[in-house]
Amino acid sequence: MLYRITTQTKHFSAAAISPAVVDLINGNSHTISCVFSDLQQGLTSVQWTTSTTTNNVYTSSEGGFASKSQTSTLALSTSQISSLKAAGASHTFTCTATLGASNTPIQAVQRINIAFRGEIFVYV
């Protein structure tokens, strides 16, 4: 009697931004790096979103795929940081990618708190 044994390998990819919260001084630039790990292939579309509405136009980089990992970056210029500060003190940025035929989303978040020089950060 022959038995056929099949296995199905499940891959669990992850996304991470470290640190999860950043305190910035208005007038500085900032780059957010979103690391996608345990990937089976490179990502072709990483979406960056924010909880804040401004006139800012953001430009991101997909990054290269190597060693089952890929890092997408979002650079925030000093003028973009100033626009964000004018809209409020705290802002959330999210990077999201969908994987495989099931279109499974993976994402990571970074909150940015912005203060003027000499202003004290107050967390609510």
C-alpha cells in the first residue's frame, strides 16, 4: 500500500517600523523605513497612507528585495513636517503591501509627534 503525504508550507511575512513613535522638532526632516520580512518574492507595490490631510505630496521608495526582506522608505522634508505641524501635533503613517494570490495585507505604523523648538511634548 502506498501513501501519498503532502505538505503545505505556510509563510508568514511581517512588516515593522521602528521605533513606533517618533518625536520631531518642527524644521527637521525625517525618513520612515518600513521593513517587510520573510518574503517569498519582492514587493511591487507598497502603499503609504497618513491620517492627516494636508497639501503634501509624498514620494516613497519601494527598496530592493534581498535575503527575503525589503525596505520601503518615505522621506518627509522640512516643509512637509511644517505642513503637518500646522495641521496638528500628532500624525500616523502606515505602510501596507498585499501578498500573494490571497492579497493578504501586511502593514506597520509609525506615529510622529511634532513640536516647535522649546515646546514640551505632551502625550495624551
